[in-house]
Amino acid sequence: MWSLKTPYQLCRAETINRLKNGFKASTRSSKLYRQIATYGQPVVETHPHLMKAGEVIPGIQLEEVQNRRSALFELMKAFCAAKIDKQINHQIAIIPAATKKYMSDKIPYVFRQNTDFLYLSGCQEPDSLLLLEIDASDRRKATIFLRPKDKHAEMWDGPRTGVQHAPQVFGLDEAVDIKELKNYLVKYSETHRNPVLWYDGNELDSVSHIVKGVFNTERLSVAPLIQQLRVCKSPSECDLMRKSCEIASAAINRTMVESFPGISEHQLFASVDYYSRLNGANFLAYPPVVAGGSNATTIHYINNNQIVKSGELILLDAGCEYHGYTSDITRTWPVNGSFTEPQLVLYEILQQVQAELLDCLLHAGGDTLDRLFETMCTKIGKYLQEIKLIPASVSGVELSRAGYRFCPHHVSHYLGMDVHDTPLVSRSTRLLPGMVCTVEPGIYIAKDRTDVPIEFRGIGMRIEDDVLIKSESEIEILSHPCVKDRNQLEHMLVVRNGQSKIR
């Protein structure tokens, strides 16, 4: 006997049959998915929108991370061969992960991994540790220590990779429960006499306590070797940094367009944060400087709680982190859309100085960050002298020192996984392809300075771009989408009239 069924009933029956057949046909794949889904970080099967095949973290192939470890082994060998006279039979490097920190009872801060550990392991889990071993025969071993699977803990805090799957996920030789670290090191010390120990650690942390109790040997700092590798970026890293700068540039442009007289610095903070995350950033790379008016003369102003009045400038120093790589950009603009005459005079000088600094990168006066800084001080002194903010009688070294008093910070730092990246790499190092640095001249004139005309007092400004050294004769300004040209700025701010304001 025929039975009539509604379209809903037909669809429901078909769906049930498909599900039944699907479950039968995909038992193996569903088991694999359940297994993969327990990893402590994204993988391609669970996060295809973030990951590609072969990647251990978004944008970085597992093979690249393995090559980084190989390169570190080579640096360890070379250092010992050059600096240590006695025969070296064994070396061991200990690189801990970051620990999870809490702002109050059970309320964690946003976790950010130790970048040296992330660079060498690809592991984003807290309370882990990477152990690298090498002997005189060049036998090498890479072991990760991490938290074991824990059904109860994972119900609250999310999945962990665990010991079983970690070697495959991170391309390592072995994985061990972090609780076994002390026993592992004790056994190592008993079978390997007087190894070279590479370790940087806070004396108060638990790992340092274990290391100190096990090894009675001098420590060597592994951080300088790791930073020597990190300072020159691979093509994959450059792509991630390019994207980080693209996101931050768009967020700053949008924030400039949505600014208006009477807006609060806090609203501008919220805007750049929102648009960065909306376009794919994990979070801001650092607390942004959002300084209206004379607040901009405080170089690291982060109170961000004042109202910006018509006629004042806004200095916004912000960047984002995108899958482990940061940007750092500063723009200064008039909140009402038009520079005053004194503001414009200083802004055009600052633009000129930055353009000349970018032009002299890799050449005399700019082939190292320290030389670039010296060049900046001289140029700021020269141009401010031309508008009579520095006496005409000042010359030579004194002119450079006078320029420094208007910009008392370095013009550049390396940029990468950290905002102030690889700080152990000297800024007197010659710039090489793959390095990324900032170029950030500023002019700051406090309200209480009596040695300059009153119309210039209380003005602070900075222009900062992120620059990739591509070759001995080519640079790429990664932050180029972020508007800074005076005419483009004013046009963009005029066009905004009639658009909705931040509310």
C-alpha cells in the first residue's frame, strides 16, 4: 500500500540512510579523525582553513622546522670546535616552552609560546621542553617532553597531543612525559660524562631547579645561536611577515578613516584591535601606543584613556601577530583631517628623513642598524636646524647630539617572531638578505621645552615601517599599504566625511 510522505519526511529518511551508509563506509576515516582531533594544536585534517599538507604550524612546513634543528646542531659543533680546547664527546641543549600563567584564580592570560622553542619544535603547547643531543660521532637525537594525555584536564582546557603522537606530529625522535624530565637527565648524566650543557633559564623556574640539581657543569647560552638562525627569515617566514604587515596596515588605515575629533584613545585602540583580528590576526603584537596631542611626546605612552581634540595629532603605534610572526607600524595623522602649519612643517621633515633612511639602507650610513641610527640623528639635526629649532652655530657631532634630543630612541630593531626580535644579534651587524627591521624616526617636543618656539611645543610624531632586506641592492617595505604620504593622508581623511563613526 502506498503511503504519502511530506517533502520533509522524504528528506529526513534520505538523510538517515546517508548517515547510516556513511558511518559504515567511513569507520576507518572517522577513527582517524577522532585520533587527529585530540592533538593539542591545529593540523590539516582538523583545520584545513589554516593548515596545508606538510605544515606543522600555519605557513611553515615540518621539514623547515627539522632543518632549523639541524642548523642549530651545526652551530653547536662549530662553536665547540672553535672555542673549547678539550675533546668534546657530548653536547646537550635544553630549550623549555613557555608556561601557562594566570592573572587570578583559574583565569589564564592568553598563552604565547616561547619563540625559540616554537621555532625549533613547531609545538604550541605550554609546559613542554625540547632536548637536543649530539655526540662526537655526530649522532643526533631530538626529544620533546610534554604533558601526557589527561581526560579530565582536557575536558577543561582542550586536547593535548600526548606522548604517543608527538614524534610524528613534530618530526622528532622521541617524546617523553614532562614529569620524567629529571629521571631522563639523571640517566643521561650517568652515561655521558662532562657534556657541554646549552641552557638558558630563569633560576627560579622548575626546569632550572632540575638542571642545577643534575648537572655540575658550566652552562653555555644557546640563545645567541638560535637567534643567529632566526635573524634571517626563510621565504615562508617572509610570507607570514608580509601577511602580518598587510593585516596591520589595513587595520590602521581603517582606524584612521574612522577617527574624528572627540574620539577617545581607547576607541582607537579597540578599532585597531578589532580590524586586526577580523582580518586573521591572532592578537595585537604588543600594547599599542594610541597617543593624542601632547601624549605623543611620551614615547611608550600606553594609558590610551584621553579624548583627542580637534587640531591635535594622533600617534598610533600598533602591530599584530599572525601565526607566530609580528608587525610593528606607526602612523601619525591630524584627527580633524588637516595639519596645522607647525605640525605640517615637522611632518614633512619626518617624511623626508624616513625616505632618506630607507634609501640609504644597505649603503654607507645604513648598512647596519647602528649606522642607520647615527644617520637619523644627523639628518634630524640638520633639518631642524634649517627651521631654526637648533641654533645655526651647532655643527658636527654636536648637531647629531642635538638631533638625538628630539628623537631619543634607536631608529630600528630586528623584527620577526618577536617584536624586538633577536636582541642578542648586535645592531652593528651588517644587514643581510632575509633580515627584517623597522625604520622609525620620530620627533618629540615636550610641552615644557622652552628652547623651541611655543607653536611647536607638545607635538610628537613618528613614522615607522617594516622593511625586508631582499638582496644587496633591494628592499621591500612590507608595511607599504599603510598610508603615510601627507597628501594621501589628508585626502583619505577628507573622504571619510559622511561615513559612520566608531560608536
